[in-house]
Amino acid sequence: MRLVLLGPPGAGKGTLAALLKESLKLVHISTGDMFREEIRNKTQLGCGAKLYIDKGELVPDEIVIQMIEQQLTNNSAVGHGGYMLDGFPRTCKQAEDLDRILERIQQPLDYALYMTATLPIIVQRLGGRRVCRKCGALFHIRNKPPLKENVCDNCGGEIYKRADDNEATIHTRMNVYVNNTQPVKDYYKNQGKLKELDGDKESDEVQAILMKMFRDK
Ligand code: AMP
């Protein structure tokens, strides 16, 4: 199965991705994670992307599309059991280019899963979000704190707060989302591929809905 995960920052796409990885064994391809890896490795791509990411703005389409095209065409794991794209596409241009790439490699998308969430929930989630530097596991200082402070329960890695999870950047990211990414939802709706999930719900409720959705499809 090939999916894209859509929704505002903090709607729960990362949590949804973890559920799908566990239950459907899909490969998780996150453009945000790919950029953070490039930044950690201080590559040219990473240094260029950082300028946009730190401000909460979108990295230009050409850069993102090239990166995702390489991933989809060169990663052998991607062709087998299926995958989910998390954080991509974020503009209609990216969605159109993705369709062109997938047509060429004969791997059409099955669904776009759209997580909705209300602004107060988003701000609360992103403000308290913590991420494991090593395995990417997600925590929250109040809702899901790690057993040991700053240490990942899964792998013992260091837990950190993303630089772009601060209040000013969260607002920019929300504006960017409304102006650029919201229309992508209609793009997939018009293709009959859109499925909506309520991201305000707790993750076990989302998981139950998700399982039912794929059972009934
Ligand atoms: P995320 O981890 O998905 O929240 O992404 C973090 C940041 O990476 C975003 O705020 C953007 O600056 C950048 N980014 C990730 N994916 C994309 C994309 N598809 N298009 C443009 N910028 C992106």
C-alpha cells in the first residue's frame, strides 16, 4: 500500500506513521526527517534547507522534489511492502510532480490520509513535543513523558525539543500550512483518494478507526 499523510503540523502525522509502520509494515518516508538528517550531517542540502526550516517556511519545491524522487527511485525497500510519505507533498506543485514520478515508476498512490486537528490542540502538542535524536520516537512533556528524563524509552537515545517547535515558528508553520498545503487536500479529494481522520482524538482511538478503515476498504 502506498499512502501520503496530510494535515497541519501537530495533527499527529508522526504518531499515525508509527501506527501504520507497526500494523501495516509500511516504510516511513518523512521529508522533515530527511532534512534534519542532512542538517545533522552538515551537507550542502542541509545547510540550504536549514535557512527555511528555522523560520518555519517551506523549502523550495525543486529541492524537495529532487530529494523525494531519489528516495522513491533508489531505495529498494520502497518498492516492496509499500510506504507512506509524511510531510510530502506540501504544495499542489509537489503533488502533481509526485503523480508524474509515480506514474513513471508505475506505483500509483492508494490513499491520502488527512488528519484534522484544532488549533489549541496543535499548539499544546507542538509546544510540549519532544523527539528522540536517535530513533525519532515521539514524546510529550505532559501527555507522554519518557520514563527517565531526556532519555528515550525505546533506544536510550537523547530526547530533544525541535528548534522549530517554538511559539513564533509554530504560527508561521500554521500560516504556511493554510496557504500552501490545505489545497493539496482537494487535489486528492478530486482523485477520490482522500480519507479523513480526527487528529484531536487519542492515538488508540485513531488506531481503531484506522484499522476499521483499511478492513472495510
Ligand atoms: P516536518 O518534520 O514535516 O514538520 O518538517 C519540518 C520542516 O521541514 C518544515 O517546516 C519545512 O520547513 C521543511 N519541509 C519538510 N517537508 C517539506 C516539503 N514537502 N516541502 C517543503 N518544505 C518541507
